Amino acid sequence: MEYLRLIGIIIIILGFAFKLDTIAVVVAAALATGLVSGMSISHVLTIIGKGFMDNRMVSLFFLTLPMIGVVESHGMKQAAVNGISKIKNLSAGKIFNLYLAIREITDAFGIALSGQVQFIRPLINPMAQAAASVKHPLTEKQVDLIKARAAATDNFGNFFAQNLFIASSGVLLMASTMKSLGHNVSTTSIVLYSIPVAVITFVIVGYYNIRFDKKFDIDK
């Protein structure tokens, strides 16, 4: 009977395998797990509601989606393109490196940018395309390469610099987990060991962004 409590995992696996609605699958898995564990429906719903209220800050980034749509419809993307096209000697790689530095610095101060939605699609990607198209028009392949590189730069900066903030969820989780295993690890020590990782990431990704510009001149 104890294994029945794992039914929620089976529901999630089957739901994702058959490409069902994600929210419906997760809620169904939670209800099934609670019911087979002997909880009443009201108790299960109470736990789900409390979990949502405790973590409601996580979903605040959805509020940025309408804002991004409004500013794009009023020409923000075109304004960024026009501004970049007037600046000489500015390449896509330099824009990516500048954004990477901003991404890591803001992570160090615990500022969440939600980069892919708020910056990469409406700003960084079109700015990089404008900078790369100064010498010659872009091919479809080159546009896709810029999109991929812009998204990758944001992912690298966020992933390898997110532990620079002493109160970030990742740092707190690692510290509490290590302490529960008998290792006296403080959040400060985790941040200190994360600094070289962020620096190395900036150097390596920055180098690849520069190489990206050189490859771009060849791929015409």
C-alpha cells in the first residue's frame, strides 16, 4: 500500500508523455497522492492553496508578458534596432558580452531579470541582429545563429552566476542540505566559491562570443 503514494509520479509521467495540459496533470497528481495517503479532499486543496500562496512571488514574471507586448507594439524593438545601427564598431558578440556582464552583476545583487522574456527577445536579439547586419544582409541561418547565441548567453550568465547572491534559493538549499548531512557549510563560503566560477564563465563565454563575430564574417 505504501507504493500507492507514488501514483502521483506515474500520473505526471503519463500526462507529459501524452502531452496533456501541464497544470491539470500536476493538480491531478497532487489530488491522487493526497487521497491515497488518507487525506480528505478539503485537506489536499488546503495544502495546494497554501503552497500556491507561499510561492506566489514565483509567478510574478507573468505580469511582464503583457507589458512586453505593449512596448513592442509601440516600436521598442525598432527603436533598439535603429539605435544600434547608428553605432560604429559594435558587433553582436560585444552586445552579448555586455549583457553577460550585466546578467552576472545583477545576479550578484539578487536582481532577477527574467532575461529570455524581458531582455533577450525584445532587446538583445534585435540589437545583435542590427549590429551584425551593418556590413551585409543576414541570411536565415545567421538570424537563427544570433537567436541561439543570445539565448545561450543569458543561460550561461544566469546559471553560473545565480549563486553569487548570499540569499538566493540555490545557496540556501545547498547550505541547508550540507548541514543536514553533517557538513558545516555556510552561505558565505558557497558565494565565495561561486565567484571564480562566474569569472571563468565570463571569460570563456566572452571568448566564444568574440569568435562568434569572426565566424559571422565568414558565413555570408
